[in-house]
Amino acid sequence: MKKRARRAKGLAFLAMAIAAALVCRLYYIQVMCHDDLDTGAKAQQVIQVQSRNDRGIIYDRNMIRLTDNCLSYYYLIEKKKETVGLEKLLSRIDAEPAGAKGEEYVVYKTDTFDKNVNEQLIDDYGAYAFCGSGRYQSDQIAAHLIGYLTGREKTGASGLEKMFQYRLASSQAMLMLTGNGIGAPIEGLGVSEKEERQNISPSAVVTTLDGGLQKKVEEIMREREISGAVIVLDTATGQVLTMASSPTFDPNRIDEYLNSEEGELINKATQGQYPPGSVFKIVVAAAALESGVADEKSTYRCEGSTVVNGVELICDDHPDGHGTVDMERAFALSCNGYFARLAKEIGSETIIDMAQRLGLGQTVIEGFPDEESGAFPSKEDRVYSGLSNLAIGQGNLLTTPVQIARLTNIIACGGIDHEITVTMSEKSSQEQGQRVLTETTARRVGAMMEKVCEEGTASSAEFHVSAAGKTGSAESGEGENYTVHGWFTGYFPAENPEYTVTVVAEDGKTGSSSALPVFEEIVNYLY
């Protein structure tokens, strides 16, 4: 019995010692370390979350995000704490309401992080702060193709955002915290979900764009200070790999561009309407060959200037004339006199018919919002001097860069017109397309386009591979608004085309000096 009593006393003493140690430890943690732990806990309230935007994600062809890949900051605040003081504090970081959690909490979103404001929101208003993805980057690539959102409801106002408004808006909006300051789930606020990367949401849009190439082309335009548009197509499929328009814009700050005179919000690839200049000689040559009116060996003596139908046409770069040239040589040197004489033999109806077959005068991308269709001169404007202007792509003839890209792609594909697309679909990339030009005519025009790069107006370029194309200089406006836009459109490699590229440089003077260098840089980047 004495042994049992001693054991009981020993156990009691041990228990008291353990209890005393725990009390001391709790005192140390709660009293001595209170300030340090409190600071640490507050610091951890800004945590990385897995957020889901309230719109479907837009991807490039390689499943790389074009939207929803930048950082935004969110604050979850009790509604009862919404005061004038809170509104002023939130206005300092341009925070806007971004949703709610039940009836008790409201969520604010901002793309601006301010340390002082962040601490004040946490300390004074008990805010839960976390970061997640925003819709656009400030240097968003493909901004014109993607488009932008407007209004409190954030409705698609242009580009793919408008084209797929219903689909993109069908995404289920969720803001998900991974946990509180110590990593535990916050009761009542939900737990984060893991995104299955192999599963694409039905609300997503997968584009045909190559994000890396898009970024490179935009860099080229920026470095060369090009205002205009560049389109790169996958020749075999007609898929748009790049659609760049400059100047561009920040889709996070649309209000700043609404009254601008610089046209930042205009997608010049699909909405810019320009005279095509000598690029239109592709159409005239195809009309002559297809109709049998003339062939590559039909000659004309160019003396530097000529009067056709009351219009004096001058070969600016050859004031003394090109001498006696056939169609192939005249095309390579872009001789205006030759093509004006040729158009008179062909007739405007045959030329317009060929232009329509090659996709001019109509929109190109099915369903794409606000695309312009260009314009043909009326019958009255296609006689006498009007016919001469038509022959060299001037007068009342207007085209868009995407139309010229389609036209060029038809030549590159041997007369086959592939649908120009900007989004991936279930359609086979090997579809045959529609024949709009005989293969013989397409190959003959293509051969002349190769001569342009070998010994004509584009021979100054140094390509890593063979290329075919056509330069153009298009006069636009009158008086103080008079300008000359530079064009180049072509494809490469010439013998087995993989890429079709169209460039328009506003106020570029000549295609060979402004647009051709952009084409050259793209060719040598891809090869």
C-alpha cells in the first residue's frame, strides 16, 4: 500500500510539473510574443489564391493564356464596415466591387497594390486580402483581336470578347481562398479547388494565334514605329497566327481612349480601309491571264510617264522609263503605265469580277464583329480616268489588310480559297477549301511575285529563304490630309508556302521602304 501511495504522489507531482510548464509556455506565446505573432499573422493575410474570373479564358493555339494571367488584388470586407472612410481608402487604389460572399461580405478588386492602404484595410477594417489573376495585362498582346469590356456588367464591346460574349460570360465566377494566415481554411468562406489543366472550360475560347509570334510582331512594329497592321496566316489552313494593329491600347483603361484622335481602339487589320495601291496589280494580272487578254510576254514601252484615259501616270522611281517590258518585268518593277494600258484592254467589269473572286468587297472572318468590307468604285467611276486609277489600286477602291492577306493566300495555295479563321474548331486543317482561280493562273501570278523579290521592287531585302510578294504605295486623302501608305504582301518559302504575311504601314511613303522591312524581319525570325 505504501508503494502505491508513493507512486500516486509521484504521478501527481509529474502532472503538476507538466501543467506548470504548459502554463509558462502559453504565457510566453500569448504575452511575451504577442506583438511578433500578430504582425506575422497580418502579413500572411495576403495569400496567393486560385481565382476564377467571371469570364471564360481566351487561349492561344498552344493553350497558353492570352487573358487572366496577370495579378490583381482582392479585399473581402464585411458589409457593415462599409463607410465613407472605406470608400475614400478604396478609391486611392482604384478598387471596384467585384462580387459578394453571401449577405455579409463584399469583394473589391484592384490592379494596384499600395502597402499603406493594404495595412490600413487589414488593421482598421478587418479585410481579408488576397491576390489572383486579372483579365488583361497592361501590355496585353493581341489587344485588338481579343477586344475589351465595358459597363458595370463588363460586357464584350469588341473583338472576341464581343463575338463570344454569350460563351465567355457563361463562366461560373468564384473567388477562392486557400486558407487564413496560418494556412487553415476560413470557415464559411470555402476552400480552394484545383484546376484540371487538361480540361478546358466550355466557356473558354481557343484562338488560332501563336502568342510568341504575336508578341514578336508587335515588338517589330513598336521598334520600327509602324502605325498600321500586320497579319500572318498559316498558308495551308488560313488560320490567323498573328493579327497586330498599331497604335495599340491598354484594355484596363478604355476610358482614356474614347475621345482620342489617334485611333487606338480601331483594329486596323479588319477595320482599316486603304487604297491597295500596286498590290492590286495582283488582281489585274490574274484577270488578264485568266481571261486570255494578255500573257506574261505581252510587251509595252514605258518612257517614264504616259496618259491613259486622260490620266497621266508616272513611274516615280524610273523618270526616264522602264523601256520595253513584258508583264512579268512590269509586275516586278511595278510599272504603272503597263498596267493602265493592260486594264484598258481587259475592262473594268472583268477586273472587278476577279477582285470579288479573290475576296475583295466582302468581309473575311465569319462572325467577327465590326469588320469592314472595303469598297469598289461605281460603274461611273470606272470609266476613263477611273479605269486607270483602278488599274493601279487608286481612286475609290478600298481594301482591308485582312482582305489582302486572303487574296495573297489564294495565290500561295494555287488558287484555293481557305476560310480565314481566328478560333480553333472541329474543322479539319486539311480541308480542301474552295477553288476560285485556276491553278495555272495562280502559279503564273506566283512566279511573277517571286520575280518581285528576286529582281524587282523587293530585291533589296535579304531573306533566309525564298519568298514571293508585291509592294504597294497607296495615295490617300487630299490637301493637309494627303499621305501615302506603304504595303507589302507575300508568302514564303516560295516553292512550298508555309506563311502568308501582309503589312500596311500608314504614312509609310513606299512599300519597299516601310512595309517590306517588316516582312523581311518576320521571314528571318521564322526561318
